[in-house]
Amino acid sequence: MNSGPTTAHATAARRIRRTAGVTAVTCLALGLGTQLLDWSPGVDAFASVLYVVLVGALVMLIRPVMPSLVIASIAFGFATTMELLQLTGVAAAIVEVFPLAHLVFGNAFDPFDIVAYAGGAIVVFVLRHLAPGRRGAASAQSTA
């Protein structure tokens, strides 16, 4: 049985994917739960942070050993792009055809959401940086 860098790398990737999967499901549940609450700036900010964390978790599922900063940047960039898309009318047209798409595209541009997305990116960075198996992935990459 091979116990070299490849095995350590695969084990680390599995652990990170497991953590990312749990994170994604938790974000979905909490995010859908916020839809039941009355709107407030706090609820809006919390939902925006969850959105970025969900995107970050999905990125980790696809590429679990990607650096923390890259994952956080992708999550922030995606969420910000969706927010800016609201200024074009494209998002509204998509939501008109597929009403549930408002969960991805939102309803109206709000610059405060971009600030909340930055907070979410920080959460993604910290979660990925502390993810189980991270040390194994780093040592596997350094010995490869």
C-alpha cells in the first residue's frame, strides 16, 4: 500500500470535501431559513455572508486543496458579479422566467451586500485555512 504524498493528499482532500459538504448544507438550510424572517439589515447581512460561504464551500468541494485566498477570492468574485448583474436587468429577466433564481441573483442591487460579501470571504478564508486535513495537504504538496 502506498503511504506517500499522493495518499496523504487524497486523504486531506477527502477531509476537506467532507467539511465543505457539511458547510454547504448548513449554509443552504440557514439561508433558506432567513427567507422566513422579516427583512432587517442584520438578516440581510447574515444572508449575504452565508451566500459567499456557500459558494466557497462549493469551490472547496470541486478543488479541495486550492489555497485559502484563492477560494475566498472566487467566492467573493462570484457573489459580487451576481450583485452587479442586478444593475443590468439580466438578473431580473432570469428571475422572471425562473422565480427561484432570485435566491442566486437577488432582487435589487445593494452596495451594502458587497461589504457583507467581503465579510463572507473572510469567513471562507478562515474556514478553509482551518479545515481538517489542511496540514496533510500542505505536507503532501511540499514533498511532491
